[in-house]
Amino acid sequence: MATSPLAQRWAAVLIESAYSPMSRRKLTQHLEEHAARLRAGQAAIAIGEWLVRRRFTGPDSLRRTLEVLAPEFPPDVLGALAAGYVRATRDQLFAEQEKVKNALLKAVEDAQRDLHDSEARFAQVFASTAVGIAIFDLLGTVVEANEGLATILGYEEMPKELFAEADAVALAAACSRMIASSVDTDRREWELSRHNDDTVWANVVLSVLRGSDGLPKFFVALIEDVTEQRMLQEWLRHQSLTDLLTGLPNRASFTDKLESALASGEPYTLGYLDVDSLTIVNDGLGYVAGDAVLVEVARRLRVVLPDAVVARVGGDEFVVLIQGSPDVAALAAMIDDELSEPVYLEGAGVAVSTSIGFVHAQGPGVDPAVVLRRAHSTLRRAENGGKRQWAIYDHEADVADRARFARIAAMPGAFENGEISVEYTPVSWISGSLAFVEASVRWGASRHDDVVAYADALGLAARLGQMVLQDACSRGEPVLIRLSRDQSRDPDLAAHVRSNLRACAFPASSLFLALDVRAMPDGEENLEVLHDMGVHVLLHEFGGGFAGLSTVDRSPVWGVRLATPPSERLARQGLSLMVPLLRSAGVHVIGGPGDRDELTALGVDLVVS
């Protein structure tokens, strides 16, 4: 079976770092299977344990394994593998420590029967094991230690005083507590001082050695250096909390910092930033340039806000946490000034701006997730005003936005439960005779314009249009249907209309489709194709702008449905001048609903009741 380069590299570093009675071919096959399981997000911990069971436990077996796997697997997978390796190593260590302890106990007990043999066995274990061993009297004073412990503590020869004073006091206190609490074993991870003023992290197992009478005689400490494993765990923890591109804290790390800040009860200001136009840099100069921009944005935010917590929480999204309640307008201007200075990439001077949502927060008791959501919602509201905008949290606006978004999110369920219905309103000629009916959708208290806007926002425009078309065509009477912006420019619109006309045997001449004038010119091809099919095509939300008039002039438009008339005098006068202009071009004008006499005076052809 062919093996991947990854499995071959992995096998090579394992063979170099440790000995195992397994052929290279068999090892490579095993590693190929493990790599596949890691890609599937499975059994990372079990694979770490497998490495220990197969004796791949050389001084740098784990480190070199992670170096080989790091380019292809995320930190959480590498962390799980390392955790399994460390756990299996620790279990193996504890097993060895237990074996040593039992050997020591047996040596003491056998001394009464065969002193010479027991001393020989004890001396062999004591001298040959790599685990550090120290024997204490009942007062906690070291009476014997092996060379392995001296090496761990940084000594080339056995010193008179092995442990630093603070460590000796702590170990003696631990021994005293064991006697007082009648506990025979105590396990913990301890930071011990070394001879060279450095420190070493060690797994320390303290045990009570009892005599044949059952009374405590000595204490023994089994000490294993786990500094490298601890450093690896710290590195993996750091990687899991750091954005790899910018070096800033990531979302998980920032959430912890925000929670700690709010717990202090002090006021804080959170700014949620979105880098404007990063897509333009990515598409124009490439993703390497886009990444360079993000790195530069991170650097400048740290420069301009040296006392703030700055984090990257998404692709082009950053957050800043500032103590107190600063002037957010001045803060936004300061950030904008810092980012507006161009950085040159591939000969192009690139500068970016940000849109920012600010929220003031003061705990304790405030949920960090709620604060982040409020800041993000405020950012999106600021972006509605264009690029390089900022806004501050508005509770009433946020409540309204949440209610609207919750309504939009529930729309798929409303489709499934049949909560969205189609209603019909008469559309009459100005003389009073019925021309056709107008279809509109309703969802509880939400009327047509809101429902189609929700559908556009959720990507359900085509589904809503299909539902209305099927219902309207099945009635068999002339009908006007107003389409949303997304429906109006949908490239599959003509195909959907054709299939519904055929399925319902509905004549195309009885269908009046009004496309949203705001979707032009993208939807002009649909206007022409539908007209060629025999459908009457119209424009709705028509307000008389130059773009709308140009569309009427160059497209086969049967009619227009006027937008809600403005209240200003000059605008209404302009509308009264436009209606005759449209009618002179052979375009039917639909007005309403509204005052019939006023619409008649305006000169419309048809009125919606």
C-alpha cells in the first residue's frame, strides 16, 4: 500500500529519536492510518498513548512529531495528541514509581529474613533508576538520596544540602501533614529550585514506609523531571489562545479577559472593529497582501491604544477593551487617523479604515457574551451608514434589531408550518371596472413588504416567489405579483415562471409581474425575457428617478406601480408631471392604495383598492 509523504516523514523522525522493535514499513503503515484518523478529527489522544506504548519516548520524540504534524493539523488536534502522550507517559511513570516503592517496601521487610540479599536489591534499584529518590526521617530530614535526584536538581556530585531551603521546608511540612492525616501517599506537581538558580517542574510522589509493626519509619520521595512536558503544554495552551497571524489574543482568550474585567466592577468600553474593504485588497493584491494588512492593523491598534486589550476575533474583525468611559468620537477619530497612513505592499500604498461599534459596560453580573453581541450589533448598525462609520450602543435600537432578526431567523419554520399565506387585493381601472387582482404575502402581523424583505435577507426569495406563483396561477384569474429585489434579478426567474405557467395551464398574458425598480439594471434581462414569453412586465416602487425613467425608455415595460407618494409639495408636483409623461410613452400607471379622487387627479390608469 502506498504511503503519504507525511507518514514517511513521521516514521523517519520516530526511528531517529527512539528505538522500537518495529520495521519501518509496518511503522509507516500504522502512521498512515493514524494520520487519516487525525484528519477526521478522531482519536488524537489515543494516538498519543499509542506512541508511548510502542516505546517512541525518546527525549525529542514528541517535539519532532509535533513539528512534522503542525503544518497539516490545527493546535487543538496537536494538543489532544500531546495530552494523550503526556498522560500515557505519566501513567507509565506512576507505574514505575509504584514498582520502585514496592521494591523498597519489600527490601525493608525482607531485611529481617535476608539482610544481605535485600540490601543488594535495594541498592540496585536505588542506584540504577532514572527517577530521583530521597528518603526522609520522621522529622523530614533527608537521610539518603540517589544520583538521579542530584542530576535532576542540577548537581554533578551529591551535595551536603540537596534541596533548597524553601523546598526542604515544604517537603518536611508535607511529610508532617501525611502523618497527621493518616495518608500514606501524596502526589503533586512541584516546582523545585535547581543548583544553577533555575527551576525544574517535577512529579513528586511522597509515600510513608512502615515497619513490620505497622508504624511509620521513613518517608520516600520519588521525583521525575516533567519540565519539558509542562513547557509543551504551556506552548499548546498559548497557541490555543492566540491568533496565529497577528499574535493578538483570539476570541476565546479575549472572552476570558473581558469576563475578568467586568468582574472587577470597574467601567469599561468595548469597541468592535471591522476592517473596511479588506476584500478589495485580497482580490486586487492577493491574500498575502491582505494578511499583511491585518498584521499592520493589529500593530497600529496596539500602538495607538497601548493600555487597551486588543484582540482579533474574526477574519477582519478586531476588538479593543478600554478601561473607563472615554470620548468614543475622539477614540474613533484617533483610530482612523492611525490606520489612514498607507503601508506599501507590492508597490501599492494601501490604507484601510474601520467601522466601529462601541458599548459601555460595567459589572459584575454582566455576561461577556451579551456585551460582545451588543458591540457587534452596534457595528452592523454603523456599517449601514457606509464605510468609516462608528456608533454607540442604543438599547431601544438593539431591542428592535433583535426582534427583527429573531423574526427573520424563524422564517424557515414558518414556511414548514404553513404560517405564510397569500392574499389578493382588487386592482381596478380608473373607470371602476376590475382589471386584475394583486397578490401579496402575509405572515401573522408582518405584511408583504416586510415578508419579502425577510426572505431576501435569509436567501429565501426564490422559495417565496415560487409559493406565490403557484398559488396565484392556480386561481386561473389575471393577477399582479410584486417581486422582491433578489427575485427581480434572479437568473432563474424566467425558468420558474415558465414551469409554473405550464403546470397550472395558466396563460402568460394573464400574468402581470412587477419587478423592483431598485434591482435595475441587473434585472433588465429578466424584463425582456418575460416580455418575450408574453408576460406583462411592470416596475414597482417607482419614484420617477432618472434610472427608473431610463429603464422604462429602453425596456418593454407594460406599466409602473408608483411608490408611496411623498408628502412634500415639490415632490408631489414632480410626481404629477411624471405621470402624464409615462402615459404618453404608452406605460400604464398604477397608484394606491389611497384616496381615489386624489389618484384620479394625479392621472393614474389603475388603482389598488
